[in-house]
Amino acid sequence: MSDARERVLAHLLAHSVRRGDFVLKSGRKSSWFIDSKQTICAPESMLDVATLMLERIPHDATAIGGLTMGADGASFITAGVASTMGRSLRAFSVRKEVKDHGAGGRIAGSLLGGDRVVITEDTVTRGTSLVEAAKVVQEFGAQVVLLLAVVDRGGTAKAMAQKEGWDFDALFSAPDLGFDYEGV
């Protein structure tokens, strides 16, 4: 395991994973919850998270983003770190709803038609947010090349992505954190 991976895993376990009684976005109950933004956005771990993301992102990718708020931290940090390495990745967010003023639409940030896009998310259980964002990006005219989560807690996103013809990867899985998958 790389030093960066060890540091991020330790940070996730110390600062992002919580045990108790939680209700997930799906309405299901769980004995654990992960707020991975506590690690993604922490100054002591954000560079390591971006480095791990960049190791997984295809070199011909030109943009990174996903559904706001879940994708914003990872995508913006990764694009920023990439630029310091001479690698150009545009960053964007997919709004949850169409904006009816200004330029409108669901895309905010820097995305061009024809971009080769990595759709990201902080934590996925089922993968529905990744797929929703990917479909919006395709409708915009960009090509989805990878769905990439920081944490896959559900274990079902890969099958959902493959059904749509996309690859899926995650930096960490529920078993990496000491839990069983909780997919639906």
C-alpha cells in the first residue's frame, strides 16, 4: 500500500467513519455512516486524495466533476493538483435541477462538449448519483470515460455502471474500512 493510500485510509477511519444508528439517503438504516468530505477537504489529506484520484484517472481524460455537493470537493481538488503537475483537467458540477436564470442548464463550471469526463462522487452506496451525473454530461455532449468514487460503501455501483457501458472504480471500499457492503 502506498504512503498516500495509508494516510488517507487512516484519516477516513479517524475522521470520516461514524458508528451508531443512521438513516441513509435511500431511507435504509445503517450502523455506520461515512462523511468522506471530512477527509477529502481536510488540509492534511486533500493532496493525498487528489494524488490517489489522479492515479486512477485515464491520461486522456479532460474534465472531472459530478453531482453537486458529493463530487465538488474531490473534483476541484483533483483538477487543481493536476494543474500543478502539468495535467489539464477542467472541473465542473452538475446541478440537481435546471437553473432557470443566467446561462441556465445543469452544468456549472468548465465543461466542453466533446470532453472526456471522469464522473466522481465522495461516497456511493447504490451509485444512482454517479449515473445521474453521467447521463447529464452525455446529454451535454461530453463522453464519460470513468465513474470514480472516493468510497464505495454499497458494492453495487460497478454493476450499475457496467449496465450503462461505463467503467467504475473507487479508492476505498466498505471492506477496506472494516465493514460489509450495504448495497441495495
